[in-house]
Amino acid sequence: MITFEKVTRRYGERVAVDALDLEIRAGEIVVLVGPSGCGKTTTLRMINRLVEPSSGRIAIDDVDTATLPAEELRRGIGYVIQQVGLFPHQTVAQNVATVPRLLGWDGGRIAARVEELLDLVGLPAAEYAGRHPSELSGGQRQRVGVARALGADPPILLMDEPFGAIDPVVRLRLQHELLRLQQVVRKTIVFVTHDIDEAVRLGDRVALFADGGRLAQYDTPAELLLHPRTGFVEEFLGDNLLLRRLALLPISGLSLQATGTRPAIEVPIGASLRDALDATLRSGDGRVAVVDGERWVGTLDADAIREAAR
């Protein structure tokens, strides 16, 4: 668990992070999101003491990080940045082995760990271990960066806009890959992004920062989208707020009845209301049949779908 207790960071007269109280539970993905300059990257970098707080306390499992040597602290924290920062003259295997090598692991243990991690991130060692970063695509370099950050099996992984420079298609693939990876490794992941859709897709919880480093809302994605607490939060969520809400709500949560004429277009009951709305746009009469296998369980139209998300 990572705990921020009244943590403030100032740069001269400017407050980058303002009296932050925040608790990040072990094994969660927590996404820090907000406008440029709101303090989310500063917050991330205070966890591994690349930035020191001006006041307040940060603890990991109740141990004040200020009491630990910075080098010791950082060895227990993986760090992934947008630019990746791979060593260009080293092979993929040598890059992934960076931290285990610094820790003095023997060669056999390092080789086994490198192979394990490359397989984990979808880059089989037999094919990729001997390549150099220049021989990889942007998405592949990001995967190597994640593997390197996991080298010594740290309990915490910090990710600062790691997919920000990747094209949208590859970015979506990497987001799904991260969620798959998390199911295997179960790390405490703190992830910075400026993209609310990425935050909602990845986060177990989302911390939305306002200008001046103030925490505007800290909630699950569903709670954030369904119940924004302030005008700032609602404005930041933007014009597509309704569609984002619909993507989080399952059709199965509605009370439905199979009455009247069965619509020709079908949508499974396990789908989201966003899927149902998309289906209504393909339907000739604006109605869709909700089905459970072969069984028709009810009918939805666009008005009913929008009402359910309010």
C-alpha cells in the first residue's frame, strides 16, 4: 500500500501538488489523470523520490520512504516512461537484465528471468533477445521497457505516460496487454496519463487532479463517470461522458420484458449499453432484441438506453 499524507510539493511560489491525501491499495492499478501541469507526474515521481516532497509524508506499507536510502527504495520500484530509455547499444536481453545484473544475480538466474519476462510481454526470447532497440517497433520497445521494469520482480510499478507516443491502434493493444499482464503479475501500478479514456479503461481507481495539484475526485471509473462531484470533473470528462457511462453499464442490470414484435437486430445480454446503442443505429426501427443465447428477454431503444445511463 502507498499512502500520501498531506503531501505538498512547491517550486518557489508555485504549488505543484497541494496537501495530497491518497491511498493506493496493493495490487491495484491507480491512474493519475488531469490537465497539463496539474501535478500528476510530480506525484508519481515523489513515490520513488526522484522528486522530494516539500512537506507531508509518503509511506509504502507503513514505512516512511524518507527513512530509506533512495537507491534501496528504487530497487523495489519498477519505472516505465514514455521515451522508454532503452540502452541503444545493448541487446533486448541485456536491457531486460539491467536490474538483476546490478543486484549481482548469477548468469543462469538472469538468463532464466530474461526469458520468462520476454515471454510474459509477448516477445519470445528466441526471436527478440538478441535484437537491438533500433530493430524494434515503438510498441515492442515499450514492451521491453515494461519487462526491464519487472526485472527484479518489484512489488510496485510506476508508469509515466508509457503509451503516449504510440499510434492509437498499437496503444489500444498495449493497454489490453497491460491488463492481461496485471492478471498474471498483480503489481501495485501507478499510471500517469492525460487521456481520460485510457484512465477509465485501465484503472481500478482513477485520481483526477485539478490545476494547482489538487485532487478533484478519487473513485472507481464507474463512480467517476456516473457521479462526477464537481463542475470541473464533469467538464474534464467532456462531451462524450454519456458514451463513456454507457460502456461501463451492462444490459443485464436492466429490467426487460419481451413484449410486442421481436426486433430483427439482436444484442447479447452480456454486452454493454454502449454496444446496445450501436446496435440501435444499425436497426431499421431503432429497436434491438436483447437475447440470452436463443432466448429473447426484452427490447431496447435509444431513448431507454440513454435514460438508463442518467
